[in-house]
Amino acid sequence: MTDAAFSAQDALVALMITVSASDATIRTSELLTIQSIVNHLPIFAGFDEDRMEQIAQTVFDLLEEEDGLDAILGLIRDAIPETHYETAYALACDVAAADGKVFQTELELLREIRYDFNLDPLHAAAIERGARARHLKL
């Protein structure tokens, strides 16, 4: 799969996995969030969940390469229509916020995604605030 392009759904899953793996620890809460997103959001209608393991392996393989993160972000950007960049960023923010704490490496990755997707700063801030609000604990 590393040689083939991602579908848009593959790319969204790859982005969420990349955010989860960015702090070198994939937490259960992050995996559960990814699973819930894939199971419930209309953007994943018809997605073959059996592909998740293959997508994850591609992400992990690329992250081991020198410019692997740039390669992953390039594949993701190429696969997702520009009209869905904010959706992709929202999913990334939800995964980053899933465990109730956003680590520095996750913040840096989110900043890079905002830059790569050329997101409006106000839109990005609103998306981030929504993610924080959804993942607050009592």
C-alpha cells in the first residue's frame, strides 16, 4: 500500500492514526475514538474496517523513514478533497483530545496539519475548541 495512493477514507484514517502515534504512545482512548468515528460518521459510510490494520502499518512504516511524516501528510493531502480539509482537521483534533490531554508533539503535528491544509486560523481555533469541549471530563 505504500506505493499506492490512499482513498479519501484511507487518508482520514491515516491522519487519525498519525496523530495518535505522534507522541510515541497510542492510547486506548485514542483507538476507541478512531473506532467510534469510523463506525458513526457518515464520511466513513461503506469503509472497509479490515483496511485499518493495513493503513496503520503503512503509517508506522512511513514514520520510521527520515521524511516519513512529510510523506504521510502528502499522501493525505492528495487524497482528501480540499473541501474536506476542515473535516480532516476536526478528526485529528478529536483524536488528539481523546485522552483529555494534548501533548506537545500532538500540538506540533496539528500546527503542521493546519499549515499543510492552509486552514483559516479562526476556523482552526473553532475546530480545536469544539474538540476540547467534546472531550472534557467531569
